[in-house]
Amino acid sequence: MRSNSPQREGTESLLSDEDLSAIEAAHQEGLTSAQVVELFRTRAIRLSEATFRKYVQLGLLPRSRRVGRKGKHQGSMGLYPVATVRRINEVKRMMGESYTIEEIQRSFLRFRDEIEAVGRGLDTIFDAFEREIAGEAFEGPRRGKLAREIGDARQVRDDLVGRIENLERQITSPLERAARARVFSSGASGGAGDLL
């Protein structure tokens, strides 16, 4: 997933871990599909709105959540979790390594949605806790103590999600290695090229 790693001929460079972390920090609230497409376009990585929608339909990306716009009669817009950018980057990496769409779906759909849901759910709870303690009912030392406990709980959340992701990698990696061996030994084209 590093942009400075050697690329096979015909593949495009990908976002680095540093790029992904910066994007995630800047867009914690989520992104619209147009923003996601633009992020890739500005980095010379091909991604169209149609391809983005296809990834969502195939279950490679999570569905958006509707968020109301500020202002009277502004309606709502669909926001995708910022992790969507990392997922697209991973799909493109796997396509560059000749995985088929079916293999990519199996890899992504095994546990990824559940893991991301756990992380998002815990973040939502911690955000709500922080809003609550910001109120007048929580003053001085009590607020500080609760804020530290929430910070500690966020650390535990990060550790837990990291450990679950590590387990997922250990469980799915043998499946990915077997899929790669099948693809490269058979000379199959993979069928994923139309989704680039």
C-alpha cells in the first residue's frame, strides 16, 4: 500500500500510509462520493463516480449515511466514512496484483464491515460522552477526570480494533495467498480490469 513501492507495469501508484492518515485526520466526519473521487483525481489515480458506485453495489465499500445540511431547507447529503478512501486504495492494490473481483469481495467482506462498525460505534459513544461532559453539569476536576477516562477508553478502543484487525489479517492472509497462487499459476486475467 505504499506509493513508493515498485509497481507492476500498467498499474498506477497508490496512496501511501502517510497520505491515508492525513486524509483520515482531515475528514473525520466523512466524505461525499464527489470528495472521494476528487481526492483520488488530484493524486492522478483513476476513480470515476460510476466506479465508486459500482464498488458500493458490489459491497466493497460501505453505504453512505444521510446527514442534514446546515441551514433552512438545505436537505441532506450522503457521507461515507473516511475509511472508504483506505478501502478504495486497497481494492486498487489488489487489482494491480491481479486478484479477481470475487477474491477481493471475499477478502473485504469476511470481517471488514463488522470491524469498522465496532470502531465507528465506539467512536460515536466516546463523542457523545465528550459532548455530555462539556455541559455545565460537569465542572472542574470532575470534568477533567472524566475526560482522562474517555481518553484512556479511546486508547483501549484503538488497541482492541488493532488487535481484531491483526487477527483478521492472520485469518484471511492464507486465503489471499491461495487466491494469488491460483491467479498467477493459471494466467487468468482476473476480470477486475473494467472496475479500474
